[in-house]
Amino acid sequence: MDYGIEITDQEAIVRLSGRLTFNDHVKLRNLIREMTQNEVTQQTLDMSNLDFVDSVGIGMLLIAREELATVKKQFVLRHASGQVKRVLTVAQLGRLITIED
């Protein structure tokens, strides 16, 4: 997984690409730290270039949600498609995290 962050006045947009798997847990931990420390209230993960997510990736998204909630930040997943969208749907993440098309 690779990522880049664009911070505007209203949100931090994190553009993910590649595969989000167990092998990325250290990178995702660093990303979560960056998201909790920036000044913007809304943290959005743009998943349009993410090709694959496994169960560990889903778990890390839930950890991100919890850690962002502790610092009063909103967490949004945006533009998931293909396998990623199917996994988010099957895992029913929409009950816990805002998912936008």
C-alpha cells in the first residue's frame, strides 16, 4: 500500500493505492498517527486506487476509526470499488464508518 495526503481547510484526503494487507500494518499505523496529529477534523480515505483489502486491513480501518474518535475526528471512506467495496459491504463497515461513493 502506498498513500499520499492532501490537507485542505475542511478535510485531510488520504489517497490509498495498491493492496491493503497484513504487510502494511506498520505503514497504516504511521498513517493513523499522521491523521490524529493533523489539524483537520474530517479524515477521508480515498480508496479509488486501492485494488485489494484483506481482513487485517479491515481491522486496521476499525482501529483508525477508534483512534480518530478519541481525538474527536470524523472518519470517512470514499470511492471504494471492486473487491474493496465487496469486502467493506460483507464486513458491514458502513454500520461503523461513513462510506461514500
